[in-house]
Amino acid sequence: MKKTILITGASRGIGAAIARRLAIFDGSPSRLILNCNKDTEGLATVIDEIGRAVPDCQIVPMICDLSDAKARSTAFARAVEASGGHTPHILINNAGIADIGLLQDLSSDRLMAILSTNLAAALDLARLCIPGMIRRMHDMLTDGTPNSARSNPTTQNAVPSAPAVPNCAILNISSVWGQVGASCEVAYSAAKGGLNAMTRALAKELAPESIPVNAIACGLIDTQMNRLLSPEELADVISQIPAGRMATPDEVAETVSLILSAPAYLTGQVIGFDGGWI
């Protein structure tokens, strides 16, 4: 079945890698809603790459500043309409921004942008997606789809079995700094810590619906965000990582695919992906 997958921050780095990896998911070409803010040229490149590799993958761009509540709500509604009214099966909250510096030197506007983009947008998009996800799960249970518990009349007091791959899911791309905090990245750490708490709390709300909510706490990934570090700073960080290197966005994307393919019983987890660093 074609899955509708919303990926934020999809014009480059981890988001672009996830989009390429999930263009085919659960054995079928996907329907991707790909978000970006300013890098429309980068998003166009990603869309072109996927279109050539997976011609049957339908792609709908969702251009908006995720820190703006009204803009993201409007863009979400338009993207769903453009995809034929298909609300997402899967939400991947990947978009993030950061600043390196002392909290006291951060402007109020930039502070709110970091908190809004990294945390408030994830909460709001989940809020918008959840009703459609719940409807999908209820429809799946009432449309006569067979499963082992319902199709075996000898099974007594059995709980209906979940599908091999959850029909719907929410996955947040977080950071190791959301777990332990980072000096000179206080606002970013606070936002990612909130994202981790959201993951654990929302998982409890949606577990009865068999909708897993998980997060990946990324370590040092070879992305544009981490290129803010000087070569000396980068080498110093790498020297602290037991794996001895950065991870690639493609490795994160592969981990995303593995988590989304796991049973729905895997939920409420913040999974470290940091080469043994933290």
C-alpha cells in the first residue's frame, strides 16, 4: 500500500537522505510530502533525483517557515490537498536549526525561532497528523483485513495481531544534546530535550492505537549544521567518539527505515545513534 510520508527539513542533509531512502517503503513507491523553508533549489534537486530513481513516487513540496504557526498550518493543509487529500501515514520531524554561542548573547527572536522550529513545529505537526492516523488504524481494523487472531476461531481471548510494519508512525530526529546538554548550545539542547520528552509522552497516548512514536538521538553527523565547526573543533569532537568518525546522513536514513519497519511495540524510545560517544 502506498504510504504518505511527511518529512520536514528535506532539502538537504539528513532530511534529503531520508526522503531518498523512503521513496520506496514497505514494498511500494511512497507519496512524499517534503518540507523546506528557504532552500527551494535544494529541494527541487532532491525531488528530481527521487523522480528519476523512483518514477512512481508522488512528491508534493511543502514550502514554509516551520517556526511560524500559521504558515505551517496553512502549508500542511495545502500539501494534503495537493496529494489528493491523503493525510500522512508517517510523520518524520527532522527540521532543526541551531546557534553556537552563549545563551546571554542570543537574541530573543533567534531563541524563539530555535524553540519553534525544533520543538513547537514537531508538536503542532503531530497534532495535525494524529486524527488522520487514528482513522487509518480504525479503518484497517474494520475493513476485513485478516490477521492471525481474527482468522483463527480456535484462538481464545487473543489480542489482534499488529501488521508486520506499523501502518502509521511518528519519528523525531533528535540529538545527543537533548539527552546530556551542550555548553554554548543551550537553546538547541532545551528544544531537543523537549522533543525527547514529547516522544515518550506521546508514545503513551498513541500506543493503544498501535501508532509508535520514537526518536533518534543523533551524534555527530556530516551535515551542513556541523560544518559550522572549524576543522580543529571537528577533529577534537571526533577524537572523543569511540567509532572515530562522523556518521553520514545515509546511515541515519537507514536507521529511520529500520525503526519504521519494527513492530509497533517499539515505542516511546529515544535511540542513541552516536558511535558510542554519549
